[in-house]
Amino acid sequence: MDAEQVRKYCLRKKESTESFPFDEDTLVFKVAGKMFCLLNLNPPLSVNVKCEPGKAVELRENHHGVLPGYHMNKKHWNTVLLNAGIPEREIKKWIDDSYKLVIAKLPKSLRERLK
């Protein structure tokens, strides 16, 4: 996937927003004010996605392009290199999983609205 494909995919998520809160090279996608994906625009292109701790380790062990989350809590976040040959469907699934994990921690009223 390229940066624009990631951007379009993340913005299709219900009530997702994009901003540059940290610097001009890191595009952050949020739902209800909570981050679910960070897109690093500097080469090598990568995304940070939230992940269940056990799954995070499993993905790192099975994919050379999945690393502990750069500048994130490494227990809950992975960095995925977009040029590492990981199939697009896998990256999209991990973005979906990250979005769902963030939604699951929101207050019930917000969760219901986002279903």
C-alpha cells in the first residue's frame, strides 16, 4: 500500500479524522479523539497500529516488516513497514483491528453510535 491508499482507507472508517499533531511527517488518524493509526510519511513508509499484546508479538515473529511500535507503547502497538511485501489485505485487517480496539475502550454511548 502507498500513503494515499492508507489515508483513504482510514478515512472510510466511521467518524475518523486526520491531523498532524506531532510533526509534518506523521499523519494521525483518530476516532472520537483517540488514535487508531499513525502514518509515517518519511521513507520507509510505515503505519503504527494498535494490537492485542499477544497478537502483536505473534505478528512480529511472523513478518519481518512488523516491528515494535516506534515511539509507542510496544506492548500494544506495532509499526508495519509498507514496503516489506506484506499483502494489502493484511495491512487493512490490522488497521481494522486497531480501529475496533480503540472503539471497544470508548464509553458505551459512543460505541453504539459508531457501530
